[in-house]
Amino acid sequence: MFFHITEHGDHPVALVSVFGPCDEELYERSSEVIELMEYRGDSTLCVIDVKSIHSVVGMVPDIRVTRNVWLHDHQHLHEGKLYVVSEKMGFEVCMGSRDPKLDIDE
């Protein structure tokens, strides 16, 4: 969060990344669960009023990377790469590491 100073006082703003549109075919095939979007780079950064923020999401890379990549690649987002919208990071990470033997048959 940043503050923009005007003659009317401080104005809180946020710098956000604008991603490309959702892959609609994948979204429909996944029962409206997977929202895959392309990162468009710094040219689509946008400054917005913090009061206009309705929710905060994580953008998770759509690839598995090796430890070597994390050690040497310090760039957070890569232009042209695909990212999955994650609204509840802790829940999804927990669910992704569950033991299938614990599933309850309905």
C-alpha cells in the first residue's frame, strides 16, 4: 500500500498487476474451479484506490519448479507465463497435500 499526497490529504492507493482473461474453456471443463490467466508484465501495472479492493488473491505459477530455479530466479512474476488464481491459499495447499486414504466415500 502507498499513500498519494494531494492538497486534500493522504490518499491510500495500491499497485496491482492486471492479468489476461481467464482460459474460459479450462474454467468450464473444471466445473468453474480452475482460473488460469497470463501475466502481462509491468506494462499492465495499475494504481487503484485501496477502497475499491474487494478481495485479495494469490497467483500461483502453473508449473512445478525445481529448487535450483527458486535459488537463482528472484523475479516474482514472468511475462507471458500462466498463473492460477488462488483465493484461499492455506486451504488449497492443505488440500493439495492430503492423504487420499483418508477420503470418505459418500
